[in-house]
Amino acid sequence: MRLQCEVEVLSQLLPSCGLQGRGRAARAVVSLGRPPGGAGTGTGTGVYLMVCTARDRTGARYKVQQNVERLFTRFVEQGKATVRLREPAVDLRLSKANASDLKTFLSALRLAHQGTDAGVLPLSTLVPAKNSEVEKPKTKMLITSRRDYPLTKSFPYSLEHLQTSYCKLARVDTRVLCLRRLRKLDLSHNHIKQLPATLGDLACLQELDLHDNHLESFSGALCRSGLQKSLQFLDLSQNRLRALPLEFCELGGLVHVKLDDNELVRLPCRFGQLGRLRFLSAARNRLPFLPSDFRRLSLENLDLFGNPFEQPNPVVPNIQLKIPLTLSECAARATINHRIPYGCHLLPSHLCEDLGVAKTCQCGSACLSSFVQITVTMNLHHVAHTVVLVDNMGGTDAPVLCYFCSLRCYSQFLDRHLQSNR
């Protein structure tokens, strides 16, 4: 019988000498059985306890029959127990074991100590442990050149941090998508053009670095996956992105986002839904203005340097009003203003999508496809504690979209604006 756990071997004589015997527990395989060729020994004799570690794979053997002084099992439900031996006078402290396996192992050990017929005990042949059994699981792997990339060997399933940079990868390796414990994935400095939707199956993934690749899009399917809750850090800088999907705003766990050096011409209209976002960098893109929802952010650091922001001009509106309002516009406004529940089980999916991107007037009412649009100036310190200058002139202002559901709302805003500038 074999048990995988961590073992600490302590001498019982050290406390009498005034010494502390605590050391470091080592990953080990503890076996209960006979040496090879020992099957012909007498009843109960020749049964040993063998402890194999990475430092001693051949194992240290301890006789079992009438040699176990005591078993300490108070914390066996936590995978912990201590085996006290008479000769040699040592304590074997077991930890991090499967509780059920540990109970079975201790029961067999107790029977072997009492001299029970070896034929009824679940004994195993005492052989050296394999490296994979006693070595600490590998949790981190850094690959920074193509020649070091494993082509014939699999990635260890225990990996929690994987970096494969400067490997000229054109796609994400399917073997990486099987690493379910992965928390940090760094694929920076490659040639990746597209991300597989199955990347979202990495439910523990907290950090994803795609810096300096050839990405032209970021899949909406990824945004609807398990990454919604787990992903906290996302680096998409130095790619070829022109836009982000509306579903990007469903990545509610994001804290740190880097979008520098892309070709972004807009940010998603519901960007303000990223309530946990604290660090945002979208420098050197092609943003002419920010979405109106941007005002809802509460950031610690914001960098929008090097974007060709338009000069706001509230006096020159973009009027998309349809008078009288269409029946669909009236129905959509009423649905949102009165918070009427809706979903794809009640409405066609395209109508649900339209309702999801409805605009909000300054008066608080909703508007869908009939509105007045302008850009107004917003000081970025209203949404961020630290702001990198927007331009070389020392400015921290940027244009933000503003919507009105009617000419009346727009004219009231315009009156206030003109009065404040007198």
C-alpha cells in the first residue's frame, strides 16, 4: 500500500537534549509492504514501512511488527497523523495526505503492527519511488526563446504560471488550453493573430499578457466565458486592435487593463460597467473621444497620452432625432425607463442587443436610435486619481460623448453652457 503525502522525520531524543527537532517536511511516498522476494517470510514478519523522498528515492525502511509505539490521529480529517516508532526512536509526521487514504493506510499499519497475517493486508512491494511521485509539482515555467519551446514533451499539468515569449508562435498551443490550474499566462512577443474561444475554459486564469502580438480582434465569446470572474490583469498593448467588442464590459473582474499602441478608434459604450477597474492605459491609439459611460469609472491611474482627441463643440450637434418617434423607439424607451424585464425568451435577440446599448440622456431618460449627440470636455481627474498628460501641452481634459433624448433637453443644456461661458 502506498500513500503520497509530506513527511517529517523527527528524533524522539532531541527534546531530552534541549534541542528543537522541527525541520522541513518533504514530499514523499510512504509504502507499507515487503522488500522484493520477501513473500516467503513468516506470518507478519518482514513487513516494513518505507519512506521515499526526492533526496532518498531508494527509501528508509522501518520494521512494523511490534514496533509502533503509538499513532496520533487527532487531525486525520485534515490529512495529518504521526507514527511513533520504538526502534529507531523517531516520529514520522505525515501531512497533506488524502484523508480517506490516510485512514486506510493507518488501519493497515495498525494491523501489521499487531502481527496480522500478511496475506490479508494490502501490502505492496517496496521499490524506489519514481521522480514524478516525490518531486514537488512544477508550478512555474518560463520559456523565452524558440529553441527552448517544448515540441515533443507536454506541459506539466500542475503549472500555475506559464510564459512563452519570443517563440514566434502563430497561434495558442492547444496543450496550454489543458492547464486548468493556470493563473498567469504570458504569451507576449509572439505572432498570434487570433485567440481560441476555449481559452475561456481556463477558469483560474487571473493574468493574461498578450503584449506585442498581431491580434486584430478580441473575441466576444472570451468575454462571456469563465474569464468574467477570474481575469484581473489583461495586457493587449502593441497589437492591431481597432475596436473591442461590447461584451468586453462583461469582464467584471478586471483591475488592470493595458491597450497601448493599438489602432483603437473607440472604446465600448458600456466601459463604465468595469466597476473594479483601477488601472487603465490606452495611450497612442486613434480615439477621437471617450464613451459617455466613461464618467462612471473610478481609477487610480489613467494614461490616454497620444490620442487624436477632437476639440469639443457643443454648439454643433449631431442630430439623429426622428420626429415623431417611431413606435419601436417609444417602446424601447418605455421598457428601459420603467425597468420592464425583457430577455431573448420574450424578444428577438437583436432587439435585446439594441436595448443593451441604449443611451442615457442628461435628464436620465433613455434613447435608442433617436437622439442628439455632442462632445463635451471632461477633466480626467474626475475619474482617476493620477492622470498622465493627454498631450504635450500639459492638458488633462478629454472629449466625452453626451446624448439628449429631445431638442428640449439639448436646448436646456446649451443655455446653461452658454451662460457659464459668458
